[in-house]
Amino acid sequence: MASGGLVSIEPQELKFPFELKKQISCSLQLSNKTDNYVAFKVKTTNPKKYCVRPNTGIVLPRSTCDVIVTMQAQREAPPDMQCKDKFLLQCVVAGPGATAKDITPDMFNKESGNHIEESKLKVVYVSPPQPPSPVPEGSEEGSSPRASVSDNGNVSRTHVDSQGQASRGYTESQDKTWEAKSLILKLTEEKNSTIQHNNKLRQELELLRRQGSSKSSGGVPFLYVMIVGLLGILLGYLLRKT
């Protein structure tokens, strides 16, 4: 922790987990060690690259204030991951009850006779945290499980046995699920077959009904013609006799 007469700074370096094309932030904590109101101002050698919020402010007596420094997304990595950027923190005693609106540039002007405390901070690039390594998968079915050895040299198979029981339970559950699915599929196929057979019978019955009705409707006029013809012949024969 960097320590001055007015404030202490934590950490002493601005550490950024550098990643290309990604905006990265880190924080500083300023702790006021006095009973006075302390005004601060943050400067950097590369203002276009960084955004500081707040870049000026007031730290209340015996209190702390957090400053967030954000580095804009970078398209290229610096050689050897070395950064030459630096920050300068200036602190000065402010009047009692001062607020951020009361801060003026003259407060940090040494020529005005103000006692200005300055702290320089370096920028350090660090490698981003690596994701946790994946948990190794258990042994495949059929292979012999590996036993774990305890501190006293005894072989413990509790973990392996629990894994085997879980695997068997999962396999049995899968078998039951497949059996249920097969039974449902078989019943569905039988149902569809029965429906199709019933529809076919209905169509054949309807066809027979239509054929029967057509025959009966066509037979009545033929019989009628036969009777009329016979009557005509009989009447003609009687007329000739007379």
C-alpha cells in the first residue's frame, strides 16, 4: 500500500488482465488518513487510452474513495507485454465541508503555494485468468475402475462404487425408457392398422350398398316393360279373334 501524508493508495500499481479487443477496468482505493477534507486529481500520460471515474473528487476525513480506471479495447499487444503508461495522483487539503464542485485547477497548482502530495503509479499488464481445467471423465463401461489410495495406504473404493451404482442405475433407467417407448410405438402402429382396416371395410360396405341400390332401381322398369308387352300381345290376339 502506497502511503503518503494525506492518503494511502491500494494497490500501488494499476494491473490490467490484458486481452485484445476487450475493455478492461481496475480500481484504486484512496484512504484519507487525516481529519481534513482531501481533494484529489488523477492524471495519466495517455489520456486517450484510459477513462478515469472520478478523475477528481473529495475524500472525507478518515474515509475511503474508490477510483475506477478503464482501459479502452486494444487492437495490438505491446512488445513483451510491457506498458510505459503512468498515472499521477495529486492530493491537497480542501476546506471543511468541501465537495467535488468546489475543486478548481488552482488547488493543484504548485505555484499557488499549496502543499500538493503526489504519487506515481505504473501500469502493469498481467495474463488473464485461465478457465478451470475440465474434470476428467470416469472410466468407460467395461474397464476396470481405478481405486484411490488413502493416507494410511488402504485402498478406498467408495467413490468408485458410488460411480458404478450411479452408472448402473442410469443404464437401467435408460432400458426401461426404451422398453416403454417401444411398447407405445407398437400400440400406436396396431391402432393405426385397425383404423385403416375399419375404413377399408366401410368403403367396401358402401360400395355394396350402392351396387344393390342400382340393381334394384334398374329391375323395376324392366319388369314393368315385360308386363306391358305381354298385355299388349294378349290384347292384340283377342282383337284378331273378334
